[in-house]
Amino acid sequence: MRDSMLTDEQQQFLHDEKETLTNILLKLADAGTPKESLSKLRQAVLQLDELFLLVFVGEFNAGKSALINAILGEKVLQEGVTPTTSRVTLLKWGEQISEKIEDEGYAVVTYPMQLLKQLSIVDSPGSNALIRKHERLTDEFVPRSDLVLFTTSADRPLTESERQFLQRILAWGKKVVFILNKIDILENNAALEEVRNYIQKNAAGILGEIPESFPVSAKLAQLSQATGDEGEKQRLKTVSRLGELERFINETLDDTSRLQLKFQNPLGVAENLVAQIESETKLQADDLNEDKQTVTALETTIEGYEKDLSMELNPRLAEIENLLQKIELRGLDFFDKTLRLTNIHHLIKGEKVRAEFEKEVTFDLSADIEGKVQRLIDWLVEKDLREWQQVMVYLQKRQSVNSSQIVGNELTPQVFRRRELIDKVGASVKKIIESYDKTREASQLGKNVESAVAQTAMFEAGAVGLGVLVSSALLSSALDVTGIIAAGTLAVVGLFVIPFKRKQAKDNFREKINTMRTRLFETLTTTFETESGNAISRLKDNIAPYTRFIHSESERIEKTTITLKEVAGQLAALRGRIAGVIK
């Protein structure tokens, strides 16, 4: 037989098809396609390595192994007068000569012959043994064979076991060709025709039609290949009649429609698989849509909450800052009114000055600060609770859709996990809302604010209440100023001492209250921003298992959709090339 069944262009296409389909298998596997769904495509790709398959069957000693060796032109398989094939043997291409026994009924032989890169051959044991135990041949190889070469011997043509096996393979509808081997033992052409007619008549009774048959002598064909005499070689080859069988095999495998089917079959398997995955992916995307909407609503709500906190917090804190600015103006007015030369005798009485400062400047500071900070705390707590309640609304809506779906439908692992997460997150949020105590939350937040303020160097940690903290700190700074005035410095009375001291007192007071205002504003801002961030993080952390899963599923589906589009394009390109390489 010739070295290759394909043209150079067809061989290149075969190489490209195998490479593309192998890459497609990897892509589909990465996309999470179940292994069982990939198995048919993987098998179709493997069959491209055995583009053509010849299956030789027949009785023991029919000369099947010798015939195969004669067709290949080399002694590849063992042959002899005793049964040499005790198991089904697949002969295929390999870089090295090897034999691997897969099990007691199956072996794989590899041989480095160019023809075997496209043509694989199955050699079987005697048909009587096949009937008893070799199901692999009829279940695996015969269904995908290109030709079943039924080999019978001229000395024992079409035995009973061969008849029985022939009936077994009819169900596959495969083309069966009869080979009458060992014609060299027949006396003349009349004897040959008599045996040939016997085979055709009996086979027709089973097949329903007269089969094609080829009388050959594998023995003479091998002798022709072994001799160095060209004349003798040609004579033996002609007498062996192997050339007729080889031409038939070549013409059969060269058939345009057959080769086209070979190339198209794995593409069809891949296209069907892609269509199946596309359908499943669309169903998954549709099923995931409600969850995506829920996640979008949850994340939009939390983003809005975060934005509201950011926008509203500074104006509310500014009210406290404005309050201290108001106190600053009162203090400066107090020093202008009090630190006068006409009031020298009053200034010497430091305790009285301090009492008046407290009465006129800081008398309502503690209550005002407490009130404004408490309103800020109540606003934050109330907003936090409303946010949890809004999240609960979205989760309960999604849960109700789940529970309204028909019970009994088979759930995929993704759907089951999604429902499990929404139920778990919903239960967690519900528990938080049911146990939410606004009074407790406000009290704890107030303690956190007071603790943060008390830790700064300007405020007295021993004071109770934020307003008292600020008021005490402000009064202490004022006492420092009035103390300077009352502590003997005024003993030297002059026209320029009082104005100087007044300016000094105002400057010191302004500096200290500005520092206090800045520190207080920074501390309150940091504290409330931290508390706001903690509230947002708590919300996000509670819904994160659900939102992360939905995002992950969305990304997986999007990636799968892109992969399927790429794969469909690659398959279409391969299919478009087939007509060009098969002419």
C-alpha cells in the first residue's frame, strides 16, 4: 500500500484540526465543563489519531496476521501455524516498536511506519474465541471501522463460528468484505471459483446481498516482498492477487464523502457540545439575573449610605465647631469688658473674675455640646438601623422568589449554593435587626466619642460627659489667662500695663481655643468617620459571602460566554476549510 492516505494539504488540515480541538478541550475544561460532557469530544479527537480503521476478523489459522504483514510490506505482527493472536490487538503508529498488554483480552502494538499515522488496524483472535469473550471488538472497534475485512481460509471456508460472528456484526451496518486467503493451496482456478462461490452464496444468506470478495495468498505476497529478483517479485505479486485488495482498500478510504465525514465528525461533536454549554450557560445567566439585581440593589444602597454619611457628617460636626467660635467671641468680649484700668480693683480678685468668665462665657457650653453631639450620635444610629432594615427588605424579596419556585426541580450546585447563601445572610441580617437596641448603640457610641476626646492632651480624662470635658478644658485655659493678670503683675499699675495684658490675654485665649477647636474637630471627625466606616464594614461583611459568590458566578458566566464565542469561531473556520482540502 502507499505510504499515506492523505495529500499534503489534507495532512496539514488534520494537524490543524487536532491542535485546535485539543486547545478547545482545554478551554472548555477551564470553563468548568463537566468531565463527562467532554468525554465524547475527547474520544472524537483521539479518533483523529486513527483516521482510518481496518478490522480483520476470521477463524484461527485463517492467516489474518500474515495478511496484515503482507499489506504493510513488513513483518509487524507475529504469525505462525498455531494461534498467534489470543487477544484483540490494535496496531497503530508509535515512535518505537512496542506491545502493551492492557488486559487479558486487549493489547496495543505500536510501530514506526508512516502509513500507520493515518491507518490503524485491528487484528482479532479466532472468531470462536470472539463469540465467547471479546465484546470489545464488536462494541468498540467494529462500530467505528471503515472496513471489516472478513478473512477466511481456502482450506476451511466460512466455518460455523465465522457465520455466527458475521451475524453479530450485522447490527452495526458496516461494510463487510470477504478475503479468501491461502489460495496458493488450491489446485486450479476452477477450485478457486468453487470456494469463492460457496463463500458468496452462504454470506449472501446472512448479509442479504452478495459481498465483495478478494482471493489472495498472503504467503506468496510476502515471498514477493522478500525476493531480490525483480522478475520473480512481479510474478509472485501478480499470483498473490494482493494488488487487487490493496487497490480496493485505497479506493474505499480515498472516497471523498468518507474522508469528509472523518474530518467533520469531531467538529460536529464539538459544535453539539458548544451548543449544549451555550444553552446551559444562558439558563444559568437567566437564573442568576434576580440575584444580580439584588446584589446591585444592596451595593447601591450601601454606596448611597456611605455617600450620605460622608456628605452629612461634616456639616453636623461644623455645628460643634461653630459653637466654639461663638464661645471664642464671647471670651474676647469678656476680656475687652473686664480688663480695663477702671476695673483694676475688681481684677485683683481672681476668683471673682473666674466666676464671671464662667457665668458669661461658658455657662451653656457643656449642655450645648452634649446636645449637638447626642443629636449627631442619634442620627448615626438611626441611619445605621434604617440601612440594615433596607438590606433586609432586598434579601427577603429575593428569598420569597426562591421559595415561590416549583419544589422538586433539580438544583445545580451553583443554584443550591446561591440559595443557601441568601438564606444564611438573610438570617444573619434579621438577627441583627431584631437585637438592635438604639439606646444601647447610642450609649456605646457616646462612650467611644468621649474616650477618644479624653485621650487628647487638651482635655481632662477625669471629667464625665463630653460637654464637661470641653467646658473644663476651656475654663482651664481661661483661668491660665486670668491667673496671669491677677497674680501680682498688676501690682505695678501704669497706663500701658492693662492694655498690654488685655491684648496678651486675648491672644493667648484665641490661640488656645483655636487649638482646642481644631483638636476637638479632628478628634470628633476621626471618631465618627471610624464609627461610620465600622458600620459600613459590618454591613458589607455580613452580605459579602452572598455578593462575592454572585460576582464570581457572573464573571464565570461572562468568561464562559466569551470562550464559547471564540470556540464557535474556530470550529466554523475549520469547517469552512474542509471543502477546500477534499476535492
